[in-house]
Amino acid sequence: MEDSFRPNSIVIINCVLNAPLILIAIVGNTLVLAAILRTPSLRSPSTVFLCSLAVSDLTVGFVVQPLYITYKLTGNLSVYNALSIMAAAGTGVSLLVMTVISVDRLLALHYHMRYPSLMTTHCALYTSVTLWLIVCLLSLLFLWKMSAYYFTAAVAIVICLLVSTVCYIRIYRIVRQHQLQIHAQRQAVEILNSRANQNMLQMKKSAKNTFIYYIVMILCYAPLFISMLILSISPNHWTSIWGLTDTVVFMNSSINPFLFCWRIRELRKVVVKTARDILCKTTVANSLNVN
């Protein structure tokens, strides 16, 4: 706690690194949300989950990171309580949404003919709202009992990681099996089933995209898990430099919008168009003000 009240160089560097990440997270996730909301063709169960993920990332940029900087520079306990609750809500939703996305992609591949009836846009919306309510309620455990808060968080993390891992192993097997079936088909059968094959290819691509999102999230959260493990096993070996792992976690909220645009071409086009429209309106407004 001493570092919080008397910021050393590591704490200051940590806060400075968070400043541009806040801007990137806010601008990037706002553009993604605006692009999806203004483009009906992009609205699907998958994009509903991506919207939920973008909202949680936007929460990190708008609320969590400013609170984090304030706490690190002032050491205010009230700020720390608010930070803990909001950080648990923001990062918890991200982890749960990524888990639900992995389950959703497995359903899309395993039941690719029945998937549109199994997972509708409304169903995805209700699922996302339910996840937010669950995480927000669980984050309030911090105000009741710290041990219950940490135990629940640990159990939730383990369950999410296990479910996602099982889903992606199953997805890999389904994709591999489908590739073998394609090679075994005759050309005439392939022509008759070209539409089904095309849908399957799109679902495989979507599964690959979500797997990349998941891997990036794990890479961003891994340093924090390691630092918390060190803190719990050997507190004497924990130093203020491990505080940089918090920034690596927050970095995930800034990386995700770029991943979405990189992996989803339709979204990338709309985001670029939305950004251009905003820049044009801003330029016109500034010109009118000058005149």
C-alpha cells in the first residue's frame, strides 16, 4: 500500500501506460458498437455477444482504468472498493462472454443445420443480459466478505477456462472430421451440397476467429494469474513491478476492437466508414465554428 500513497517510478510508469490505453479502448469499442448498431446486416447472435464483449471493454476504458489510476496515485480506500467491484464486473463479463461464445461456436458447428432455430438474436440478447446481471451481483460479494469474493472468482475462472477448453477441443475435432468428409466426397455430391459446405466453411471461420480472441485474452490475463499466485504463495517475492500485470489485463480491452476488425471483414468496412463519417462531421462543424 505504500506505493499507492507515495507513487514510485513503477507506479507512475504504470499510470502513464494506462492513459493511451483508455483512449484506445473508448474510441475502438465505441466505433465497433456504433458500426454494429447502425448496420442491420451485421446483427446476428454472434455479433450480439461481440457487442456484449465490447460493452465490457468500454466499461474498462471509461470506468475501471480511470479508477485504477486514481487509486494508484492517491491510495484512497473508497476508490479501491469501487475499483474492485467495477474491475470484477468488467473483466468477469469478458471472461463469461468468451466462454459463452465458445459454446455458441460449438453449437453452430455441431448443429449447423438447426443452429438458426437454436440460437436466435433475442436468445443471445437475453443470455448477454443474464450474464451481466450475474456478474454484477457476484461482484458485490467484495463488500460482504473478501474470502467469498476471491473463492467465487477463482471457481468461476476455473469453470470458464475448462468449458472453453473442452469446447475448442470439440470444435477442432468437428472441423477435422468435416475436412476428411470433404476429401471423401465425390465431385457431384460436393456440387449438390455446395450451399451446406459454404455455410459450414463460414461457421469454421467464425470458430477460428473466436478462438483467436480467446487466446489473446488468455495471454493478457496469464501474467495477472501468475502475479496473484506469487502473492498468495510467497508475498515477500511480490514487488510493485507486478502491478504492470493489471495494465496488461486492461490492454485486452484496447486490443479486442482491432481483432474484431481484423478478423471480420464486413465489420471492418463499416467501422472505417463510421470513423470517416464522424471525422467529416467534426471537420464540417469546426469549419462552421471558425466561420
